[in-house]
Amino acid sequence: MDELVCLSQQGDRSAFRQLYQQHCGRVYAVCLRLLADRSKAEDACQEVFVKVWQQLSLFRGDSLFSTWLHSIATRTAIDLWRQDKLLRLATEEMPELAGAELGQSRELEQLILRLPHQARAVFVLFALEGYQHQEIAQLLGIARVVRNRSTTEHGSYYGSG
């Protein structure tokens, strides 16, 4: 297990601050992509690291710390996303994006932020974060619908075949 993680588990705030500095950019990026609001993403990022500090003793090192942290970040952002059930477009106030920090092109980030709220969450979790469809459906509390191109080509999906 990483030395900073071990020291943090022992209550070393300096070590935890270093963990925060190493991982805050990635956590913020996940939160921003899901929430499409800088202020909400900053709040979510803070909440993630509060949870991590509180739950650090539960981390056993069975996975990478970054994997465990990413799971907490995703679930925290989704919880906040659920609280904000208003389906809206994020085009009214497009946040300024730090392209290098987010690790994606600025254009792609802006296109993602223009997606409707729920579609954005599904896209981010699947295409950028690597979740499977069933996991996404469970996380977001939505039904899983998979449309097969062959069924739509033959018309059977719409009952016209």
C-alpha cells in the first residue's frame, strides 16, 4: 500500500494533504463532467475528500487507492446529481474549462456539457469512466435499454417489421 495512504490512515494530515493534491484534479473532472456546474463540482470534490478522510480506515489496499477514490467520487457526484433532478441543458452558463487539467480537449468537454442532464451522466459514466450499462442503470436508478442496430434496421424494434 502507498506510503501516503498508510500515513494518512494513521491520522497524518500532511500526508492526506499530499494525497489530496495528487488526486483533486481527477476528482474535480469527474464531478464537473457529471454535474456540469463549477460550483457544484467544487462542492462535490470537497465532499469526496471529507468522505475519504472519514472512511480511510476502511481502505484495505485490495485495489489501488485511486480506484477506491474514483468510486467514492463517482457515487458522490451521482448522489448530488440525483438531488438536482431538474433536467436542464448546461448551455446557459458554460463553465470555463481547464483543458489540460481535465485531460480531454476543450471542444469535447463543451459538447459533453451540452447534452441533456441524464444523457450526459450516462455518456460520462460509460465512455469516459468505463462503467458498464447495467452498472450505470443501477447507479442512476434508470431502466437499462439497449437498442441493437440489427433490430432497428429490420423494423422489429418499433413493431413495424
